[in-house]
Amino acid sequence: MRDASASLRAKLDSPVSTFCTCWRLARRDGVVMGFTDHDRDIAFGGVTFSAATGLSASETESRLGFAVGGNETSGALDSAGIVEADVLAGAYDGAGVEIWLVDWSDPTDRLLLDVATIGEIRRSEFAFVAETRSGAHWFDQPQGRSFQRACSADLGDARCGVDLSRPGLAVDGVVAGLSGGVLAMDVSGLFASGFFAGGRLRFASGANAGSTFTVKSHLQDATRASIVLWSAPPRPVAAGDAVHLSAGCDKSPETCQARFRNIVNFRGFPHMPGNDRVIAYPSALAPTMDGGSFFK
């Protein structure tokens, strides 16, 4: 139960309201921003909550048990507030949000309504709608391993064990140009086409410095690499931007062994039986079904 002060309870019972809503948003990169639906800026807790942001919130939903509650917050894409390029770059993904009920005439009289996490963000030409999820959403995250043919690890993570910094698995390059969604770059090495498909491209300089993207396709002609990304960079790409490319993996056992010599850490079950085995029945014309391996 939320503990409101005596003065706050009295104001809530008053027929005249002086309350507004304030949102304190903390991004994972350390940036802290404040917004309010009041018509003037409000400051408390070392944060200035900006009024000229056009933010409004839907009804907040709370649920018993482990069900995920939350609400939606909508607002305008504003160069002084939430910028479209930052939304596209994922700067607000997983950001923490504190939602406060504040007496704008006396900001020291306030009540923390909820602590949530930014979920899905939908955007239109001039506005955005951000879903806020209660802390219970962490219980919805997948845990443990999946029983699947393909590897469930991500290339280079602790479960995979591949060191992407070792020679031959990553390369630095310089952007030569961007045309029709194809990023042309000169790299310091020779690679087979498709080597970086499914890998990562990180901008080391330029307007997109620090942003990382997944490679959709890769074609190689001598030292010129043509890269298509799954999502377009949110900011302009210029010739001369420095990039870093790391190898991709299709999560098959063949690629795991041939490209990375890492089959001992393969995190899939390539020999799992398919639906045809599940619905099969004993037959003199079929292999013996004694519970043994089909891959001896």
C-alpha cells in the first residue's frame, strides 16, 4: 500500500486539484530525463521535469500475483525531448521509469505511484506511444535452455565461448557510400561472401558512433564489402565513417565446426527427432524402433 502524507491525503480529498503527473526516465546509458503533463517545468530530486513535451498517460492497470500490469504514455517527438533518432537507435529500450503524483504548487508533496520499465515503443510521423511494464514482466523472461535443433547461444557470448577478437573473425572498415540500403565499405582483409551475414556492424565514428546493427546480407568483391542491415541506421551515414564488422553464424552445427571449430560448445540438439518420428509406428520396413540412436 502506498503511504501518502497527511497533507497529500487532504489535498486528494479537496474539491480543487493541484496535481500533475511526472515521469522520471533513466536510460541504460546513464541519461536521466524528466517530463510532466503540467504546463510549467517542475524540479525535484535533482531532475527538472519538462512541461513542453506533450506527454499524456493512459489509465494505469495493476494486477494481482505475477500478472504484468502497466500503462501507455504518448507524446510528441520533439528535438528538445524524445528524439526520433534515439527511439530508432534503441536508446529507450529497457529504460527505467518512475511515475510520480506531484502537487505542482508544492513539489515536496508528492507520491511515487509506480516503478516500471519501457517496453514496446510505437511511433508515427510526429508522435510516439511507449508501453510501460511493471516489475512483474521480468518473470516472463525465458529461462533455461530450449530443446531445438539450432544453437540457442549468441555468437561470442559466455555459452558460445568464441572469442570474436581473434584474427579472422572481425575486421575494421571505412564506409565508401550508402545507396539503396546497401552499405559499401572498404575492409582490411579478404572474406567469403556471406561471412558477416548474421553478424554485427558497429559504427566507431560518425553520427551513428556507438550504435550496433545486425547484418542481413554480405557480398564481397576483393576488399570491397557490400552490407545490408536488418534495420537502417537512425542517423545519416557518411563516407569515411569507421566501422567494425564481426563474423556471423547461422547457428548450424556445420558452421559451428567449419568456421569456428567450436562444436564442443554447440548449444543445440541437431539429432532431435522430428514430427515424423513422433507420429511413426513400428513397421517391418522401417528402422528398428528400440529407443536407441538413429545416428549410429
